Amino acid sequence: MNQRTLANSFTLRGVGLHTGAEVELVFKPAPAGHGIKFQRVDLAEHPLIAADVNRVISTDRSTTIGTSEASVSTVEHLLSAVSGVQLDNLLVEINGPEIPILDGSASPFVEPLLAAGFVEQDLSRDFFIVEEPITYRDEASGSEIVALPYDGFEVVSMIDFDSPVLGQQYATLKRYEDYVEDIAPCRTFVFLHELEALFEHDLIKGGDLTNAIVIADRHVPQERLDKLARRMGKETVEVTKKGILNTLDLKFHNEPARHKLLDVMGDIALLGVPIRGRILATKPGHGANVAFTKLLKRAYLEQKRTKGRPHYNPNDEPVYNLVQIQSIMPHRYPFLLIDKIIEKGENHIVGVKNMTGNEEFFQGHFPGNPVMPGVLQIEAMAQTGGLLVLTQQDDPYGWDTYFLKVENAKFKSFVVPGDTVIFKMELIAPVRRGICQMVGTAYVGNRIVSEAELVAQIVKRP
């Protein structure tokens, strides 16, 4: 699946919820690998701000990203829309500090994005694949968000505000194709007592009663409602039997839970790549969402760093066991450094070495601090690579391999007794005149312990 960007540019205008400032957004196509970025065209030098979780500077009632030069706030609904339509590369020019609230949902962003159309690009889409559970928990707020392995993408949100109006609500998105109809239209919500406090402190200068569902779960005298209405440019408002102000009708019975799911997707979009996994969010909020996304970011970077790491199941039948290896290679104890081959293709091979305290080299390297010498890690790579090349010969039993060159060797972590080392060797050029060039990587668990480029020659045994 390749990345994609917009086919055409378009412009949106609106008012920021917290600043009350009218802003203009210009959505533009961006090259492959660009990601989602905002550009403050109202400032000198037009600074760029990447939609990256490491750029988050505030999660107070909305998500704000920024650098030392500039910031953009309330990015979550726009980013949710971009994630929901699976857009990879986009430049958003903005002439103010805050994304407009519009109707409080993601639909005002989704609709023009769909109308602009998309163009497939010539770079594959990267993914973060959830391979093991990742959990964030905030004991103070009760927020808990978990990522689980799953062949696809699914989000489940649960909210519980101890409110007689809302109660417990659940929402689920099982596939991206349902986002436009089921999640994008869901508007933000606020409790009436919170709304009054925000107005008193002049914190929502761009708010009105058409861009949020107002929950009234406490008795409020009509005179207070009338005062609130006048501040919002209306004559009066009332509380319906459902416990919400009569300025809006719910689009779904669980619209607040669906909006929280919308927010989760927007904040998780700050990871920078789509996810293959299942997200379970209990009592999510911007602070919890961002903290969870930072955990995902660390896991993604580690996964990217070890992207080629082979998967080893000791229960699987090996390609070559120790006896078969010895029938091909002349190496013997204490210099045979491969126990078995677990994978072999045309241009790659994977070997395993189980390190025990009985290895001869551990006795002197070093007493009381056993560490496998780096030069023997390189030798183990060479033996693994040699098995790939030798087994491709008509007579695999009559050849030896000899080092010609080692380049770019790096040793990144100790190998000690008890470790299982996975050696992966890959041909980087066709074998010619017996010369083979390979890149080798050694892993212990998720760690890369060493890597090198090797050149060797296979020679007919006398």
C-alpha cells in the first residue's frame, strides 16, 4: 500500500474556540515522506511545525503542538479527519495560532478532503505494527489506554463521568471505511457548569451553542440559563428531558463516546504513521492520549530500528541442525559458532547461537565478567553467511570460505552467557568468481548487538 496526498488544494475559514481569532487554512498536497505539517504563514520566516507527538506543548482542553518559534492549538479534530481518510502527506498553511472549531466535529475537515481527492504516491506506506500489549494508565484520572496486536485497525472508547445524563457509554470503529459516517460527525461536548466557568474566565472566546453538546446533569435555575444564552447571542435556552441544552439534537445516542474516539484518533495521529492494532481507551482525554502516543512512538522507533529482526520460535524445525551444519562446514569445537539455521532464502540466511557459560572464550574474556568477543561475533556472521553460499553450490561439502574484508563493524551491546544470538546475513551483490558480499546483523531479543559488512571468498577444498 502506497502513501497518498491531496489531488487538489482547498481553503477553509473559521474561528478558534479558545482564541476567538478568525483564521484561514490552506490545505496543499505534499511530497511522499513529508508527513503532516502546519506552516504559520502569519509569522516571519513561515515556521513549519510537524504533527509529531514530541512537538506537543500543551494538552489543556485541547492538543497544542509547537516549536520555539510558533505553535498551533486544537489540532485534534483536523488530525482525526486526516487519519480517518488515510492521508499520509499534507501541508496546512494557517494564518493564526489555532485551528477553527467549526461545528465541533471532524466532518467540516473530512468533506473538503474527500472533495479534493487523493493521489497515490510512489513510496510505500509505513506502519506501526503492535506486536505486544502496550499500556498507559493514569491512576489519578482513571484513564487507561491499551494497544493490542490485531490484523487491521480498530478503536474502542469508553467514557464514564459519573453523570446521570451520560452514564457509561461505549463506541467502536472497526474499520476506516466507517469513519466518515460513524465518527467524523460527532461533536465535542461540555458540561454546563464547566461552560459557565469557562465563560467567566473568558477562555472560550470563539464558543457558541452550535459547536458543542452542552450536558446539564445538575439543576440550573432558568435565570442562569437565560444569562448564558444572552452571552451566546440567544434569547433563551432550555434543558431537554435528555439533560442537554435544546440548541442541538444528538446525532447518535452515544455521540459523546464517539467524539472521544474521534479525539483518540486525532491525538494518536501524532505518532506519524498509521497503526495495525486494536486500541482500547477507557476514560480517554488529551493528556492520556498524548502520553499513550509517546509510548507508541518509542515502540515504533524501536521496531523501525529492528525492522529486519527475524522471528525465532525454538519449537520450529530448523532448516539445518548442528549435525547437518557439521557435514557442510569444517569448523568444530571450540570454533563452531552456529548451533542451527532457522531460515534460508535465495539471498538471506538466519542462524542461531545459544550462549552458555561453558563457551571456552568466556573463561578468559573476562574472568568474573564474561563477554563474547566482538571478533567472534563477526566470525559467527561469516559462518552463517558461508552456509548460505556453500549450500548453493553443486557440491556444498567440498568448499571453504575465507575472509577478504570487514567494513563498518559496529558493536552496540554485550553478548553474555544465557543470551540467544540471532545472526541474519543478506547478500548485497550477486556471487561472482567465488566472491560474496554480505551485510550481517546480530540480535539478542529486540536489541541489535552488532552489525558489519563482510566480503569473503569460497575456495575449493584441496
